[in-house]
Amino acid sequence: MKKLSFNLLAGTLLLCATAFSFSSCDNDDKNDTPLVGSYTGKMINSDVKDTINVSASATNTVITTNKFPMKAIVASVAEQSKVDSIVKAIGNVTYEIKYTGTTDAKNTSVSLLLVPDTYKGTIGSKKLEVTFKADQKGTYTISTKKLEFEFEASAVSFDGKPITTFKGLTYKAELTKK
């Protein structure tokens, strides 16, 4: 009797393990947040009243802005006669902002906690660093496919030296999913 109970128990456990190992994987690709995709829209720099058309993309954890608008940052710290040549030397900047998204209970929007990194680039042989921060949450509205968030360039250093005249610039992204 004990041998039968042990065999029954072992068989049951083996059956359960097999059932779990063959469970369906149909939704493996459906774990993306509603944000995942490509976007177009504008980046508004409210401090200098400048609007730039941008494209962006989002994964489950990162929003990437292509051709990030560096001109306003450069213009706020450099001599005006040198701004265009510095921007050209920097080239196209791809900037990534990490985020954590939380979908609301009604599944109508996603609240974004933004975690921007410091941009690190070079101008010739000198290092350029721009520190970004985000004090507000962003929002993705599922029905309209609108992604909006705001962040600030809060500090700039050039060749390891802080530029103390930099007062910060606020960027607001207004993007629509393609």
C-alpha cells in the first residue's frame, strides 16, 4: 500500500510538472506596455520659446529621442557667434530616458516615473556633460495614443568644469504614437 501511495504521489507530481512545462506561451510577446512603439511630435523648450519636431521610440523601459535638440543648451552657455558650429560639432544626439510605467485601474492611461541619465558627449577632444532631471510624472493616454512628459537640463559641464552661468532649461515632449 505504501508503495502504491508513493507511486501515485510521484506520478501526480510528474504530471503536474509536465503540465506546467507545456503551458501556453501565446502571450509572451504581449507583455509590452501600451507605450511600446514609434512616435512623432514636438519637443517644446519653454525657457527659450522654441519648438522642434522630433521622432522617438519607446520600449518597456526606455524612451529614445532621435535628434535631441541641443541648440538651446549650447546657446545658453556659448557665445552666440559659435553656437551653430558647436551644434554641428556635437552632431545628432540620441537621448534615452529610462522610465517605469504604471497603468491605471481603468486601463485608460499609463503614469510614467522618468529617470533621466546624464548625457555624455564630446566636442573635439573635450567632454560635454548635461545633467537631466524629471520632477514631474509623464502620461501616456491609451485612447488618443498621446505621450507627454517634461524634464529639465539642470546642469552643464565642459571638459570637467561646471558651467555656473547655466540656469537650466525645461523640455516638454508632446508625442503621438504612429
